[in-house]
Amino acid sequence: MSVLFIEYPKCSTCKKAKAWLSEHGIAFDARHIVEENPTKEELSRWHERSGLGIKRFVNTSGMKYRELGLKDKLPGMTEEEVYELLATDGMLVKRPIIVGEDFVLTGFKEAEWKEKLNV
């Protein structure tokens, strides 16, 4: 199995997740979230495939999130508006993201990853 691993290389959680993938022998293609930000279309597809709420795709602990006052704005935004916003700046997107053939996970929760990756 090979997955798409979307990361911000300086992020400690991304480093931990990448090491975890390697330790478990899971092949992945790494993609820098800022240099190659997910598109609106990708975010829409991934969100649908994930079964997660749209907020799980938003980096709620980032500086950009606070600067833009998204805590108050997000609840009133449509999914389409959120996709458009996230597609403007990779730092707004929750990371890491892994995209498999039939699943998408955001953030690194080891138990979730073990289950989805059959480890």
C-alpha cells in the first residue's frame, strides 16, 4: 500500500508521523503543503472520502487561523467557502494528511492510522 503524505516538514507532528510510516513499512509520496497547497477540488474530494467534519481539515492551532479570526467566521461559512479559503494557503490546512485509496485522515492519531493502514 502506498499513500499520499501531505506535510509541513518543519512541523514536529509531521516528522513524528513520517517516522511512524517508515517504521511500519508503509510506502508514501511526500508532498510539501506550502509548496504544493491542496486545491479546492482536492480538498472537496478528500473531505467527502474522509467522512470527517470540515473543521478537521482546518489548522485551528496555527497563527493564520488566529490572524484571520476564523474561530468566529468558520461556523457561518459553507463547505465551498472553506475549501476556497484553505486552497489559498497551506498553513491553514490541518496536517499531516494521509490520502489512501479509500480513506483520508487529518492530523496524527496513531490509533486511527493503525486501523486505516492495517498495522
